[in-house]
Amino acid sequence: MKLSISTATILFTIGAQISNASITLNIDDETSIKKAASTAAYDMMLYYTGNRTGDVPGNLPDPYYWFGSLINYWYYTGDTAYNNVVMQGMLHQAGPDFNFMPVNQSKTLGNDDQAFWGMAAMTAAETGFTDPPTGQPGWLALAQAVYNTQKPRWDNTTCGGGHRWQIFTFNNGYNYKNSISNGCYFNLAARLALYSGNQTYADEAVRTWDWMWDVELIKHDSYHIVDGAHTTDNCTAADNATWTYNSGVFLLGAAAIQMAPPSGAKESTTSSQQVKCTSPTTTSSPKSASRPENATSTSAPSKHITSAGSRQPRN
């Protein structure tokens, strides 16, 4: 598989920020790209202790939430070295209800935290990662379980909607509605819409984008995504700090909703956004186009969501 420059960037940044090693990378050399990614992944895994006797599988130290990156690492390089660790950790942290709300995390678990696991499960479904053992829910079911637990948490009592940062009232930050929690929900809903063709997912993705726009957590003049706002003032005074992961989850979600098949496409109700979630042109049936590997699209006008390249699951 030929790797693009963007793919090289993804692989190189998997663990580079936490690696003390000097990594040499030639973006025109596929072998160099894979070697750099392998070095970063190996150094990152030196911090992980969840596969040691007496420790908790999937319990990640700072900076947390690596498993989606490691699934992408496997997908782009073909290196299966960490697949068993990923499988063990994700299934352990799925919890007794298989929705990534394990009891050992209730004092710290936020909507964003839960959604990071759900997005990793979604990545596993999209890339054809090894299925869980018989008797365990599949990756798609685990991603859907996160979505199904988060949808009822949409809160219309303040700020006209949106998700709070925290799930439980006793955790600090319950009175904060932040972009990453809403962005993860948008991302997951959009990707489920693309994967399944289900209109409900597409509607939720668009509702979330529109809410972010209406409360101006997405800035109208620049499309910068700021950190969040408090329910105590009805989200009228935003924290304008910006973080790259907010942009990242919205970019991927926007690409997914643009690529969604006709049955899962919907134009945004906020026309001033110039974000049109229109269906792509496809040569296959709507049902088959709902899978990422079958979707194709034409280019969109400037400032509209444009489609991204789809990924072929490994056999």
C-alpha cells in the first residue's frame, strides 16, 4: 500500500510528542515512514503497564487514549505487534454494559473520555481490525453503545442544547459544555451515519454542528473551535482557548458526514455556516455506499465540507 504524505504525518505523530528518541523520517520513502512510526509506537508503549501482572488492562497513563492510534498504526503499516494489547485493553475497559463506562473510572469519566473509546471502536470497525472473541460485542456494537448512552445526555435545560463535559453531577466540570465532548459526539454520529446509512445518526451530527455554531464555539469569522462555555451564564462567555484535537475531531466528522450516502445525508439548517452535508456521487447502491470502502464523491465548493479518502479494511 502506497502511503501519502498525510498518512506519513499521521503515523509520525502517533507518539512523537512523548518520545525522547530522535526519529529520522523521509516522507518520500515508505520504509522510512513505517520505521519512524514503529519507533514512535514502541516508545509510546514503554509507558503502558496494563499488560503486566496485577495491573488493569486498558488503564492508560498520561497522555491517555492510544488505542485508536495503535489501530491506525496497524492499519497503515501492517505491523500486528500491539494488536493483542489493544484487543485486551479495549475489551476490558468496555465495562459490564459494554459501553466504555467501567466502574473503575466513574470518578473521572467524562463524555469526552467515553467517546474517545467509542471512536477507537469505530476505527476498529472501519479498518477491519480483528473481531473480538465469540460472545463479545463487535466493534460496531461497542461504538453504537457509546452513542446510545450519550444521545440521552443532550441537555436542553441550558445553552439551548449540547453535551456537558462531565457525565456525573459530582465531578468537577459538570457545569461546562466543551467542544471536545460535543466534537467527539459529532464525530461518532457522523461516522456511524457513513458506515450504516442510518439517517438518525446524520441528524444528530448536524444538530451538534448547528448547536456549536449557534453558541459560537465555532467562530463564524475564522472557523476556529474554542474550548467551551459554562452553563452558569447560559454559555454566553466562551473560553476562547484553542486545542488541535477539537479541530481534528470536527474535521474527521465533517468529512464523514459529507461522504454519507443519500439515505444518511442532510443539509445543515444553519445556512450561514456554508456547511452542506450533501450526499456524494456514488456508482454503487445506497446500502453498499454506506460502508467507507465503497464511498466516492465529487469536490465541493469552497468552505463546504469536502470528502476524504476512504480506507480499505484489511483482510
